[in-house]
Amino acid sequence: YPGYATDGLFAGPAVDLLFWKWERGKENISTTFVNVGGELGFKWSKNQYFIEPVFVLQFSFGKAEAEDGIANSYGDGFEPALRMNFGLKW
């Protein structure tokens, strides 16, 4: 069946991009963050249902800037996460 993924261990790259802008009156704040890393998980399925616990480890970096330049902030670091996917296979 096309698109019918098999059970077992899987690994892959994980990349997230976040662009956010907030404007309120005279305030104007923009945020940009990038997460780059990988994920490792396992897929179990029974009939058409599946469950995937996934461990994600990403390095994050980004910045938040205010229009007036007073409230600027920058950040970076590692971001571990555990995600659980479940649903129907098709």
C-alpha cells in the first residue's frame, strides 16, 4: 500500500523555524528562532492504528528585537523533547 509505513525504529533530521511579529500601539517586537537537530523514535501499529514515542534533541538559536532597540534579547541552547504521535495509518 502506498504511504503505509512499517513498524520499527526510525531516525531523521528535525528543523523548526519560528517567525513572529507583534505590534501594539507604538510597540513593535519581532522574534526569529531556529531549531536544528534530530529525532529518534519507534513505531508500533495494530491494524490501522499506530503509536510513535519520539525523542527529539535540537540546538536552538534566535533573537527577539524591539523596534526601539531597548528590549533586544538573544538565546541559544539545547532543547530536548519527548513527543507522542498516535493516529490512523493510511
